[in-house]
Amino acid sequence: MLYRRLGRTDLRVSELGFGAARGYDQDDFPALVHAILDAGINFIDTATGYGDSELALGRALQGHDEILVETKYCPYDSYRTDATYEGSPEALVASAEESLRRLRRDHLDVLLGHGMRTRETLDRFMADGCYEAMVRLRDQGKVRFIGISELSEADGTHEVLQRAVPTGAFDVVMLTLNFLLQTAAESVLPLCRKHDVGAVVMMPLNQPSKDSGLVSVPAALECIRRHVAAGNLPAEPPWTEPNLLDFLQPYSIPAAGLRYVLSHEVSTCCVGMRSPARLQENLQVLDPPYLDPERKARLESLFGGIRSQER
Ligand SMILES: NC(=O)c1ccc[n+]([C@@H]2O[C@H](COP(=O)([O-])OP(=O)(O)OC[C@H]3O[C@@H](n4cnc5c(N)ncnc54)[C@H](OP(=O)(O)O)[C@@H]3O)[C@@H](O)[C@H]2O)c1
């Protein structure tokens, strides 16, 4: 496992991270977590809103306080793109305290404002006491580092992070980057470098469903078909051809997807995985430079113009 610097936190994080939004309800979750630790993964992303993920991690990670856990406070009434902002400093502090209890820890390594979806609600978060509450938790040692994640379904061009990163207010941001939504590579990552902010990638496989996502050729072609239908890609060859992605061989679609992300200057790429077998597949991609310039350039010329996320 290789480790990268998480911006100004100076933490060294495994380039492959674990996104614990799925699979925590399985009986074999502790075995999965231990396989993940054995592989050298030291960064795990969770949230108060991911069912019992924090509780399950708290149990599975007992005795492993060296593993870095990132969790989140959601200041909206749902995860919908049109959710209502309802953040308050009291709710933020109560949420962080609950996270500490569920995770069985005396500090949170990273606390994020979850899914900040508009510039206007980011401004409210900064002004209504929520941000100050995060800073206070950091000053008290209950949280080591603070940040926000975006909601890329509502903000495919990362307007929120483009505003937030240069303020210097945050140590870490969580952003979507995958080969069907490449916009962060040109907009957010250069800002993270400039302001020394840790860049944690989410949805590297575009948060796949059974039918659509970067997990197989048919699922990737279905996602591309949805982009064509939405007018994000031309309704003409090569985008409409069944052999569109053949140039990625011998890599599988998920391998190419993770390689695409890791070929960027990101701190860690958090992928969801529900089995040790899946983990073993994904460990195979960890060989710099991850993706050759020809395949990367072809992905950029085919999909670099996409400005909104389709799933
Ligand atoms: N706004 C936010 O803050 C936000 C939003 C979304 C996600 N996140 C975070 O980012 C993390 C990653 O997102 P995600 O899990 O939704 O999406 P993802 O990482 O893009 O995709 C995870 C899915 O891909 C499948 N997969 C992984 N490796 C594979 C492989 N080699 N071959 C085939 N399928 C493979 C997994 O299948 P199996 O389950 O079958 O193993 C899992 O269902 C989340 O866990 C969460 O922590 C944050």
C-alpha cells in the first residue's frame, strides 16, 4: 500500500480508502474490516446518515485507534438535492458527540459537513455558528480536522468547493471524481494543491446501481446512454457504439475507473466494497502510474466535457 499526504493535516493516508456506506449490516462486516486493515488501508469514511455504519465500525475497530475515521454531520433534512437546510451549532455538536459514542472513540479524526449542496447554504453554515462549533470541537481535541463534502448530483461543476477551499477554513474536502465526472480535476484539485487541503475522493465508480455505473461494460454503457439522453454527450458514434470502451482492455471497467482516479493528485480514493474478494480485486490497481497517458487522454477526450452527474 502506498500512502499520500492528506493536505495540511500532514496525516499519511492509504491511497485506497474504504467507503463504509454499504455492507456494514452484513454478519461478516468485522472480517471485511480486518481484511481492509490487513491490506494497509488506514482511512475509512462513514457518516451519521449511513444506517448503523458508525456502530458497526465502532465494534470492528476496537483496539485499532490508529485507523483514521472520517465522519459527517448533515445540516439538511434529507439527502435529496432539494433538501431544506436545517443546520444548527447545537445539532452539530450533538451529532459529533453521538458519532464519538457510536465509534467508541475519544476523538474524531475528520469531521465533515455532509453534502453541502449550494453556495447559499454553505454561506449559512459558515455564518450561523455551525462552522464555529466545528472549530470549537477541534480546539477541544474532540475532532482533529474539519472539512465538508459536496453533493455532486446537485453541483457537477463543484461551485461549493470552489468557494470553500480558498477560504482556508477547511483542512479536508470530499469530492466526486470519476471518468464520467472529471470536472474536479480541473477545478477543485488545483485549489486543494494551492491551499494545501486534503482531497478525499468519493464515488470513484459513480455510485453504481445494478444497472448503471463503472462496474461492468453493460453498466458503464448504460450510464453513458443516460448522459446521451440528457444531452451531456452527442447522440452519435463513438458514444453510441457498443465497443466504445474496448480501448480500456485489458483493464476491467472498475479497475480502469480506480486507476483513472489514482492517476490524479488526490489524497485517497474511498471506494465502497462489500467483500474481501472485492478488496483483493481493487488492490490490483495500486501500481503507479496507474493509467497510461494514452488511455487517460482518450477518457478525457470522450468524457471530459460532461458537466453534470448521471447515475
Ligand atoms: N456526499 C457525500 O459525502 C458522499 C456521497 C456518496 C458517497 N460518499 C462516500 O464515498 C464512498 C464511495 O461511494 P459509493 O460506495 O457510493 O460508490 P462507489 O465507491 O463509486 O461504488 C461502490 C460500489 O462499487 C462496487 N465495486 C467496488 N469495486 C468493484 C469492483 N472491483 N468490481 C465491481 N464492483 C465494484 C461495490 O460493489 P460491492 O458492494 O458488491 O462490493 C459497491 O457497490 C461511500 O462509501 C461514502 O463513504 C460520500
